[in-house]
Amino acid sequence: MKKLFLIMTVCALFFNCSSDNNVPLNVFESNVNPTFNFTHTWDETSVTNDDFNTISFTNANGDMMSIERLRYLISNITFHHEDGTQYVIPDYLLVDVNSGENLTFESNFDIPKGNYTNVTFTFGFNNDDNYNASYPDLNSASWNVPDMLGGGYHYMQLEGKFIDNTDTEIGYQYHAIRAVNATDPDNLVFQDTFFEVNLGETSITNDITFDISMNIAAWFKNPNLWDLNNLHSMMMPDFDTQVMIYNNGQDVFSLSGINQ
């Protein structure tokens, strides 16, 4: 993971308002340190990498399946202060459940105590981050999207096997990227499929830990009931499938607890 840095910004910094309200971070007398823990469930059942590589899950369609890989990207963790100030950690985190890497993110930078109307992060990259920079660590992790699909980076790789309707065990690759219609290679058509996750309001009085849960089962059931017999491979170049993944992702993440 690249070195973290914190940009403390008023909404105006990004939306053409006056920059007079920008305040250097060190003027605050009492700052706190945020930490984020990422946990995973299959509905109500806890999931770790110890549960991988066996056919032990059943999705909402009734498909029996395993998980062999789960990696996903989050970025732009933002604290929305009640006075309109936004405290942004404009970095990314590749959560790798297989290896147990980056399940906890401890920020190297502090934010002031106070009341926050929302805490948010982006699933994947926004377009500026996705296309205007290159990230050596993501490149070495084979996180790139092929140029024929627009380039940039994955948002998620969820892979495993399932028992198909002929009682055969076959693989699936549930990969999330920016939706692209590549019918005309010289005129790619895109639809944004990154999304913002809202953790809600909180009053921060001390060093704080946010426990964030991903319900893996939710990727397969709402609003699109997922039949792996029909959709288990070649998902990346399929525009409509990527939009379906985006729609199913809207209720995957939740705040399971706060400790401070």
C-alpha cells in the first residue's frame, strides 16, 4: 500500500468555493486517529479465509458454491463534518481476504474531534483515480483491467466454484469493473459502477474504530437474483452484467460497530 497522506478540505476546494476556510490540520489541539476493520459474512455467518476452497455456501438462487478468492478496493475515505468541512484520506486499500492482508486500516493521520454528518468511502476508484494515475502495487497484484475494456483497475475479484445444473463443479469469476460496451473498439461506451458507501453520522470524541462488514451473499441476491449457471464467466466485458453487479452491491456493506 502506498504511503498515506491526508488532505483536509472544505467542500469549496473541490467545488469552486472560496478556499479561505481551508485550515491547516495542525491548528487543532485535540485530534483523533481513525481505524477501519473489515469483516465478512455470508448473511449471518462469519466468513474468513479458513472457510475458503470448499463448497460450503448456498446463494439465494440455490447454487451451492465455494469462495477461493476475494479481493476488493476501497478509496477516498471521507469524514463529513457538520460545519461542511470534509476530511479526506485520498488513498486506496486493497483488501485481500485470501491472505488476510489489509483487513485493518490504521490511518497515519488524525482528524479533529467533533460531530460528523457522515463517514463515506468509495467502492473501487472514481474515474480520476482510475485513469489518471498508475499504481505499482496494484499492477504487481494483477489488478489491471485490459486496455480493450478501457484500462484502469478492478473494483473486486470474487472467484470460486459452484455445482451447476448438471451436477458438475465448475469455476466462476465474479469480477467488478467500470461497465463498458466494447462493441465498437474505437468508441467505447462507459457507465460508472463505482459507488459510495455511507456509514452514517457519528460524534467523534476519542480514537475511533469503525467495524465494516461485507455480506458476500448479498452480491448474489438483490435486486438481481444471480443464477451462476447463466452468469459465471466473461462478466468483465458484459456491460449489462457489470450494471447488475453495481446494483447488487448497494447493500453489501454495513457498519457493524463503532468503538472509541
